[in-house]
Amino acid sequence: MVSEWCGHDESGQRDIVAALGEQTRVALTMLRNKLGAGIEMDWDAAARVLCAEEVIAKAMRSLQIQAYFRLGFTPVMIAAMCRQSANEPQSSSRP
């Protein structure tokens, strides 16, 4: 993932983080609405990590995968959703 991340310019990296943020919000909302549950994070360990965009992207990806897994999605289903999202055109406009 590091080589793929570094292959994007700063604007592209921001777009990726924004998309991951929205996808993570949707996954966590689905988890809360369907199962009334959330996902715990180890903030002590996270606080020791430099919070660069790449680290944030990895954390959001991890949250998404955990949420969908708890909702009953299989790894194959999760991978298909990720591939579909990666192939969707991203809007370059910002508010």
C-alpha cells in the first residue's frame, strides 16, 4: 500500500482519505443501526503513532473492514465492495 499511496500527489491522497472517511462513516452507521454496536479502538496505542494521512487511511480501512465483518459480510463481499469503490470516479470539487 505504501508504494500505491506514494504514487498519488497530495490532492489525490486527500481525495482517498476523504473517500475512506465517508465509507467508514457509512459502515459504522450501518453497524450501529443494525446491531446497536460500535467498534472499540485502542487509543493509547494509536496515540503513539504519527497521524499522517497514510496512518489515518489505514485506520479508517481497518474500521470499515471490522464493521462490515460484524455485519455478516464475507471477506469476498468486502473485497468486491472495495474494488467497486476504487473504480468509481471521484469528484474533485471541494466545498
